[in-house]
Amino acid sequence: MRDQRIGTRKLELEALLDGGVQAFVLVSGNLKNVDNAAIIIKALPKILKLLAENDFPFIAKVTRQSTVKIWKFKKRKKARKKVRKK
């Protein structure tokens, strides 16, 4: 997705993280689609590495320089053990 102002939209951020997604947001300014595609193609190895190394929901920013950094995340809660009553 492409959204420079996603940081100001709390409900959207929460919805993405609560939905369990791993999202990548292109935060560069008003670029042509061909330029956006070039940024994503250059960033693809970093994107794939983040996906392979992390199993929790997150939102990562992809910059004009094709840097990729996890920006927001939500750690999954560990399952609680059930206690048997005797």
C-alpha cells in the first residue's frame, strides 16, 4: 500500500495489526507508478527477509531509498495453559 499519512490514522493501524497482517507501506512522496515499482523491486530482498524472520503482525515502511524497517508491531500473546480442576 502507499500511504504517507498512515501514522496519523490510528484506527487503520490498529485494524491492520489486529487483523494479523504483515504490511509494507511505501512512504515516498508523489512518485510515478514506474518509480514506485522500482523502489519495491529494489526492496524485495529485504521485504522477503523480514517476512521469513518474523511471524508476528507488523507494519513496515519502505522508503524512497528502498530501505525497509519495521515501524509498528504487535507481538502475539502466548497461549495460556489450561489448569485442570480436580
